[in-house]
Amino acid sequence: MKSLFRDAIALALLLVLFCIGKDNLPWISVLIVCIIWLYRNRDCSVIAVATLMAVICIPRWSSAMPQCTQAEVISVSASSATLQNGRQRFTVYTDEMLIPDQIYSFDACFEPVQSSSHFFTSSYSDYLKQQGVYWKLTSQKLTLQKKKTTVRSILYEKILETDDDSRTIYLRTLLNITEKDIPYSWLDLYGFSFSGIILVTDGLLKYMADQKKRTIIRIVLELFLYTAFACPLIILLHLCKDVLQLTSLDRYGRCGWSLIIPLLVSPYAYCSMAYIITAVYRICSVCMDRHTVWPYVLTLCANASIYGKSYPLLNLLYRRIMVLSGLIWYINIICLFAGIPLYMPLYDGIQLIISGLQKCCLIGSIKGAGFFFFAVFLLTFRHHTYFDRIVLVTYVIFTLTGLFHPFMELSFINVGQGDAILVRAPFAMADILIDTGKPSAFQTVDTFLSAKGITKLDAMIITHPDDDHAGNMEAIIQKYHPKQIITEHVSSFTVGPFVFYDLNTISDENENRSSIMNWFTFNGMKVMLCGDGDETSEETIVRTYGSLDVDLLKVGHHGSSTSSSDLFLDALRPETAVISAGNPSLYHHPSQITVQRLLSRHIPYVNTYEKGDITIVAIWKWNILMTSDGMISILSNKDID
């Protein structure tokens, strides 16, 4: 059993691997972890490892629909709050500022939290489910039922007595609550300011106490912060580390178990940047030369690339920023209770510096087909003396040149009810965005473009001016400066290797009927994008062009029954169809009539609402369709046997 402590870091990494796979591949994840552990340690400790995995699988929260009419507020954000009653948690979206730790009553009207899948954006609903939140409260009337006196409620009510500018700063620095329309970083989101409180306190204790006394004082402070501020993960990580400092474990055992215990408390801790950043820092500190920062920097870059789609240089300074935030926390506590006015120019200056640093970043995600070449390249240098620096430099080069996404790609971005389609030439020689989704989907589109390393568009096509197609037109123009903007019918135009043919000639007061309907070839595959064209548009195309060979059809008007007529489908004979639609219970798309028309002709279809982002990657003569929910398929091409 000594191997549980000797190989604690390896055990922590294996348990993270298990946590990642336990939802979709539980038994395979168990088997992989047990085999690897047995290979490393041929003893009965595998039983203890299996027990730890069983503990992780115990449900912390109930997924059954709540039956309660009152609950306690456990967290508050700018536009929502999370409430808890027993083992049930749920969220409510409200502009009313609820008081933390208080009990509210309400009308019991619940709806399930819906998930939406994306390649480069973690679903907020998935994040809620990881916190045990499976339902949302639709009742907008919440009444304070029972008032409790807690540290957070005292701070909150005291903050509400201040002026507007001071309140904004106090909420952000003391309670990690950011008001609407105010940008924030992951340092705010994951409560790293609590780390700052501990670091500042420990820095002061260096001059007053020895190591053991400092550790005990830190533990007391961490227990207070953990209970007073609703058990933040970052504090749990500090608490585990300091408690283990008092044991006889060596540094490897302390490091490993300080990462294992939080997983036992919260199995989804591995998803949090608080856990990831802390784990990387500790493992690098223990396993690497203390003077070698490259592995640490590289892992930070990779994690930021996966979770944030860009890596601000600000993140390299996060430890110093934590100390600064800790100092600000103490200063603001004193100012709040002593009635001393805040010195606003100081906070404006700090925010200006941080905003400037956040703009200096590497844009692009490593989650692309080019990662294979990145890995192969690095394998050739795995025994090099400066391997860690080679990895970092190669990562920067791949990010700056877009080599993580080197292939021709056609992507249907999951923007809910609406269209946003990205067409890319190999090695980013041309980037074309067709439609932009509705205004509420801007963050989704912006994230997708940034993750691909795109800073400028070669062309933007707006099929028609409906809000769900052109809702972000001005915002995209302002940020991505497209060289060409097509908003009216043009018989054909060329962008890079692509020639787009607008087959619809109708231009009247009916915006849907007048949609731009593009036909083009993509790596030998004939593609038809129908915008919101209706049966009249389709009939005009068939009458003009007769039979059209189409391999991939983007179904018109999100699968509405007024599009995808029998005449049109028989003329095109598509091999595959894509539907870009939102929640069917709200928009009634796709229509069952359209679905039956596709199925009766044996035309398989994928829907962004069901499958999330849909991307087709062209590798040699193959066109590989991938969806963000994990589906992979090779598309057929009529010109290829």
C-alpha cells in the first residue's frame, strides 16, 4: 500500500483521467486506470485505487426535479443565482440581486437545464450540471423567507449601502461578483483572489512565526474562508496542501494527495481552471528543477488554449496578480467597515493595465487536426536537452501561423436558431464567414473564429437581413474587418480557391425568398447552402438549372416545411444534409414534414441543435465530418468511386 503515497502524483493523474471518462465510458475508464496502476505497482493497492474511483462515482447531488418552494442562495452572479434545498440545486435567472445565504420562497416552476455542444466553448449548462444544477427555476418572483446572519450576507448588505462605483469594486474584489457588461478574467471567475488573501497573510507571518506556526495559522484562515464563502475549490486546494504539510509524507506524496482529495470531494474539480492551474504549478514545482519554468509556462499556454481559446500574457503574471488582489481585498475590507472612501483612480489604473495586458495574447486553440503534426514533430526531439523549450517555441509558432488548423474546413457553428458557416482554405489562405447568427450568439461565433486563429476575414456573405442571419454583421465587421462583404445577389465571385455561385435570382420584398443561395465545390464535394430560401426560390433554381448534383445540402430555413420541397430534393439528390436550428419546442424547426422528405429519400442529416458544431475537414481526397458531441463520419462523394 506504500505505492499509494510513493506514486501519489501518478495516482492523481490517473484519477483525473478516470473523471474525464467516467460519464461516457465508465467501465473502460476503470479498466484503463487499473491496468496502468497494476503495470506500475504489482500489488494489492489496485483495490484501494478501485475504491477511490467508487467514491468519485457516488452522486453528490440529486438530478430529480425539485419539489420544494423555498431554498437557500449559495452563489450569486450578475444575472443569475444558484439555490440549494437539501441535495438539490437549481438556478434562477434574475436581475434582482439576491442576498447570499438567505432563504427565499417562490412558485415551484422548474425546467430542465438544456445542454448545447461546441468544439471550443464549454457549455454553460454542462458547467451547471457539474455543480449539481440540473434544473432552472422559471418563477421570477422570489420572496425573502428567512434571514440568516453570515459573513457573506453581512458583507453583501454592507456593500449595498455604498455608492454605485464603490459597490461595483467591492462586489468584484470581496465577493467575486461581476456586474453585467463588465469584462472579467478567469482570475475573477475562479476566485483566485482568495489565494491572494492567503499569500499576503503568509508573507506577513514570515516575520512573526516559524514554519509550523505559519502552517497552522494558514489552516485556520483557510477553514474560515472555506466555510464563510461557500466552499470555493481554490481554498480547498490550499487547505489540503497545508494540512498535509503537518504529516510525515514526502513532497511527492503531499503533492499527489493534495490533488486527490479535492477530486474525492468534487469529482468535476478537474474541469476548473482553479484546479488545473494549481495542479500544474504543484507538479512542476515538485518534479522539475525549481529554476525551470518552461514546462509550467507551456502547460499554462495549452490549458488557456483549450479553455480560453487564447493565451493572454497576463496569465504568466497570475501569481503576482493574486498577491495584488489579496492586498486589495484587505484594503477594501478596512475601507468598507471604516467608512473610508475608495481612491477610484487607483482602481481605474489597475483595470487599465490589466485590460492592456489581456489584449496581448496568442489567439488559437490546439484542438485542431494539425495537433497530430505538432505531436509527431515533438517526438523527434523528445530526448533533446532543451526539449521543454523546443515544445514552447513550437507551440508559439504553430499558434501564430495557424498550423493547428492547416486543412480545408467547412464548419456549421452551433448558434441555436440561426446560421453561421465558416469556409476555410488550407493553411488559412482564405477565410469566409457566411451569416453571423443572432446578436445573442456573437460570443459563440467570436470564440469559434478566435479558436481557429482568425483575426481577419477575406469575405463575409450575408444571405438575407433577418436577425438570426445578420444579427452580428456590424460586430463582425468591426472586429474582423472582412475584405469583401456580399449582401446582394452576385452571379459568382471568387475567394481564394473557392468559387461561389449564387443560384437564386429572386430579389423582391420577401427576404426569405430572396436569400442568397450559394453552390460551390469543397475538395471535390459539391455543396449547396440555401439560407432561408423557400419553395419558390427552389423552383426557380430547378427551372433554371435542371438537375444539380449536390453532395452536401445545408437545408433551407432551418428545416422549415416551406423549404426542401420534393421537387428540389429530387433535382439535387444530396448525399448528406445539415440543419442549423434551435430548440424545436420554441421554433418548431426542423419540421417533421421536412424530416420525412429527407428520410424517405434515404438522405442522412445532422442537426446543430442535436450534434452541436459540425465541421468537415478535407484531408487528401477524404472529407471527414466531425461533430462536437463526438460523432465522426467520412462523407461520400459522387465523383469518387
